[in-house]
Amino acid sequence: MHPFAYTAPATLADALRALSAAGPGTKVLAGGTTLYDLMKLDIETPSSVVDVHALRELTGIDTGGPGELSFGAGALMADVAEDPVLLSDYPALAESLAKAASQQLRNMATVGGNLLQRTRCAYFRGGPAFPCNKRRPGSGCGAIGGLDRGHALLGGSDACIATYPGDWAVALLAFDAVVDVAGPRGERTIALADLHLEPGVSPDREHTLEWDELIVRIRVPATPTGRGSTYHKIRDRESYAFALAAAAAAVALDDRGGVADCRIALGGVATRPWRCRAAERELIGGVLDEHSARRAGEAAFAGARPGTYNAFRVELGIRTVAEALRIAGERAVR
Amino acid sequence: MPARISVARMTSEAETAFTVNGTTVRLGLDPRESLLDVLRERLGLTGAKKGCDHGQCGACTVHLDGRRVVSCLMPAVQANGRSVTTIEGVSGPGGELHPLQQAFVDHDALQCGYCTPGQVMSGLACIAEGHAGDDDEIREYMSGNLCRCGAYTGILAAVRAAATQWEG
């Protein structure tokens, strides 16, 4: 591992000052489950690290208010996953966390850091032996035409097809979450939809945060649609694996069983958390049944561009959306 | 041309104090050192095992302030001011096995034994968290601990037995 300067500031204000002072080669360390892992592989080589894991200011969870849910960026995944309000009123949010990683990792990883979890693409993680435009811009992409079984079907470019691996951001995206970001110029709010970037021609740029900014809070507008939701995640094994295909689905039904509100987002199949407005439009105002759920799944994957070994995940993804909608519909408020 | 030696810009040490199995330790740590390496190489506590060293296998599971974590993915400096429990801190004062350790023996829950310290630490936490309610829940909440000998059936039985004994 490359050497780095380490600081563990006592307050958020000190952390922001330390970040600015240390310069653009600095990384923020929270749970460490992505950053420290990639530092061991020499994929991440920060010149300095600002450790924010102990900042109590960042750990608050407030799900009791009428208007919104609020999660401090430093709250642990395990704690948010078992929040009673999430479990009853927003099961998709709770399930997206419970189905991610292992309990050990959920006890370490934070809900803010998780948003910026980096891809599991083997060519990215494999290091200098492999070309990777994300890791070394201009070096090419080993996955395109290579072993692409787990790679993105949606949102890829000629430069990169690395899958965004997270689950939590996908569920949050379905509920129009926003993130509050602090930096030397003060605090600003970004829609989660505007946080992650598609790779395009610069896959090394994955998000819209500046190097001296820090996510401090995630907020989710309250909605009764949350009750009729699920995060359905299909994996190679039943637990503790990244998604082959995943869908966050939420449905609210009117008193005659028509779909009054619908949210669909995809995980594990795209280069970023992927909202499916076209699929939602397929359902809103109509009836939710096996056929319409299937059509919504097909609409969600209409733009899929499979490669060599990942085409099976298009049909798998369509069925995952349909099944997620069935589960969400059974839970839905009428 | 001079050789480039990265050791020349060696990271400075950070004073770190934490308790391990109830004993306070104070160390000057390189911030690159994992908690697992510090436990094993500096403190001689070799119970926690290094399997993958990337948080994927669970062999290095220890408790941090009572909660299970993978010690390989934690810079040891983050343990400052906190309390660590390893498998060495689980047995009784006379070396007698903890009931969950005894359950692993009774239910043939190991073969080579390499993953066992992590399995026991994870199992203790699984029960304490209230996640050992039925077989499916135990399987789900023990999924972060791999056993390449495939002793899963015995591990499940051991955790279930200990959980039942605990409640009873």
C-alpha cells in the first residue's frame, strides 16, 4: 500500500478544513470497506486520508418526521437497515441495505460512503495487468469483448461498461432522494439522480462531487407509496453477493386497483443507479397484473446493449422487474 | 540514476490506544496497518485468521464495541478509543470453552478449522443481535463467513443449538 498522510479530525468543520488543506489527492475515509480495500490493491493511491468515521455529527437517523426521512452520511448500513419506520413504511430501502454485503460489512460501512462504492469490474480491480479507462484513462477497456458476464447492459459507452454495484442508491433513486453536501463554499443539495455519472468518454469521473466536498446527509421525501415497495435482488447465491439483476419497485393503488403511483429503478445492470421512467409510465393509470408487470420490465430493458456473456441478464432483469412489481403490489396501500 | 524507494516517504506513526479482550494497549501505528495485522503480528493474537484480506471471507471477524466487523478491512488506527474482542477473549478464565465453541465441537461444525474463529465470533454476534430466530435467518446472517470445507450444516446446527440454549 502506498504511504499517505492520515488525519482524524474531531469535528465536521475540522474535517472540511483538513480536506481543503490536504489538496486534490485526498480521500475521505469512513467505513473503509471500499476505499481501504482498493488501497490494498493499489487501485486507490491517495496522498492523504481524512478519517471521518468517528464524527458523531454525521450519524443521526431521523425517520420520525412527517415530511421526510433523514440519514446522516455516517450512519451505519446495519443500523439504517433495521430502522422500524423503514421496515414498515419503506421496505425497499430496508431490503436494499439488508441484501447488501454481510452483517460484518454493514456494521462498518456507512450509508453515505455506500453511495460512492466503486465498481467490482475485475479489469478495474485487477490492476496494471489489464487495460481500464476508469483506472487509467486512455488505456482501453478489458471488459468490452472480454469477460463481461457481470457488466452493464444499460448506460455503457465505448470506453466503459463497468456496473455500478450498489443497492441502496438504487432504492433511494426510486424515492427521489437528495444528498446534502458540505464543502469549503458551504452546504448544497444535489438530487441523487444528479450524483452519479454515466461513463461516456471519461469513465474515471463517476460523480458530481468536488474533491473537497463531503456527503453529510441523505434525505428522502415521505410518501405513502413506500409501503408498497420492495428491493428484489437476484444473485448467483442466495445471500452475500452482488446482483445479477435487481429492481427497486414501489406501487400505490387507487381504490379500484388501478396504479396511482409507480417507481422503478434498476441495480446491478447499469453503469449507475438507473431510474426507469418509461417503465413507470407503462403502468401508471393502468392495472397491475402479470402482463403489465412484464411489459414494464420490457420497457425498462428496451435500451439494453448486451455484450458477449451477459445477454442472459436481459431476460433475467425483465423478470426481476416483473416479480418486484408483484411483491410491491401485494404490499401496496389502496 | 538514483533508485526510487518509496520507504523514504514512510507514513508517520499515529498514537493509538484501545482495549483488546479487556486489556488496554497503546501502540504507534502506521495508518496502513489493518486491525487484523496488528492483532496477529504485534499483539500475538493469532486466533483471527487472514483468509482473503479483502472482507470477503469472514475469517478475520472480531467484535468492535460488541459488534462484529471484518478486521482485515479496518485500519487499526480506527480502533482508537474502542474495545476489541477476539476469539482469545471468548473462553472462560480457566480456558473452558464458551457454550458456542462447545456447540461447534458437539455438532461437528468444522473440518480444517481455519474459518472457525471467525465463524464463532460471527455466530456470537448473530445470536446477540437476535438474528438466530430460525434456520433461514441464521443462514442469511452467517453468510459473511465462508467455510471451504463445507461444514455449513454443522455450523448452522451449532448456532441454532447455542441460540436455543441461550433463550432457555
